[in-house]
Amino acid sequence: MPILPRRFERLRVVLNQRMANLTVLVEHVDKPHNLSAILRSCDAVGVLEAHAVSLSGRSRTYNSTAQGSQRWVPLHGHSSIEAAVKTLKDRGFHLYGTNLSVDAVDYRDCDFTGPSAFVLGAEKWGLSENATQLMDTDVFIPMRGMVQSLNVSVATATLLFEALRQREAAGLAPSDGEGIPAENYDNVLFEWAYPDVALWCREQKRPYPTLNDVGEIQEDLPRTERLKY
């Protein structure tokens, strides 16, 4: 059964507000409830995708906190912090690491209207020494109590919503798909609308079919694949 037109329109409205130039990179944050909450905040703000460096041998899992947001915000894994940082810097991101260094800047004094990646570490240890040396800017969230830091998922949400606030104030928050490269828009929309068929296409190394204005697939597919939508 094809996707309902009103559902397809809802997907387009959400995708039109996604921002490819705002992302999160977490280092060794492997607790399911933290990863889930981080992805939920990414989805709420309009982040297109997130990144992670996980502890060796650990697979990513999510719990109900995510509310299914892992489907809408893919989490890309990297083998090392160095590899993750290179990927983001090659794409033009400015890396903001949460680190209480002597040079750290109050996050409210930073300009997050350009390509921004927030890099956070596990709660107990924070960012690794290797990670801190690779950051462009160290940032901190001021505390007025006895504790020196927030839960990693809360800190992520705080930074993301400040970035969104700044972009909305500057008139830079996308509303018509301009936050995503044109060559990626249709692919993401298809993956959202028909995830099972998209997976089959990737396995078969074939391009995604085109969709019409109401989300119907404009191509004859094998019967086994038609049964998936």
C-alpha cells in the first residue's frame, strides 16, 4: 500500500526544516538512554544526521526514550575520534568541544549560525585528550550549583537549541528544503517514506525509484518489494 498523501506531506514538511550543517559527534557515549535522548533532541531541532565514536566491541542500542527518532536521524559510526573529526572538517564543520579548559568560551557567546558540530564525551570522563586537541573551540555551559556539568544528553539539547535559536533569529533556519543539498533531498525523502524498499535498493546497488507529488513510487518493482509498501 502506498504511503498516505497526508503522511507524505508531513515527511516533506519535516525534511524541509532539516539542517545538514548542524550536527553532533559523541565520543564513547554508549548508554542506550543517553544515545536515545541525544537523537531525540537532534530530531526536535532539525539535525539531519549525527555521528558517534563507540567503545570497541559495543553495538549501538536505543530505548524508548528515542521515541523512534533513530529512524529520522541516522547515527554514523566512526572507528576513531581522529577519523570522525576528519570527516566533519572535510565537510567544513567548525568543531565545538565541551571541555572546561582555560580557553573555553561560554556557549552563549559563540556563533553557531555557520556549519557547527558539537562534540561531547561520556559523562564520567568527558572528551578524551586526543579529542580535545582536535577541537576548533572549547565551550562550556555555566553552572550555578555544586555540580560542574550536565548529563550529556541535556548538554547536547542545550547546545542544539541555542544553535536553533541563533539561526531563527538570523533568518537562517530552513523551511523549504534549503538546509539539505539538493542531490540528497530526494534520497532522504525516499528512505523516510519507504525504508524497506530503500534497503532493498541499496542491497541491489540500484538507485531509488522516483516519487510523484503524493509519494507514489513511479517504477515497476518486483512483487516481493511491492508488498513492502
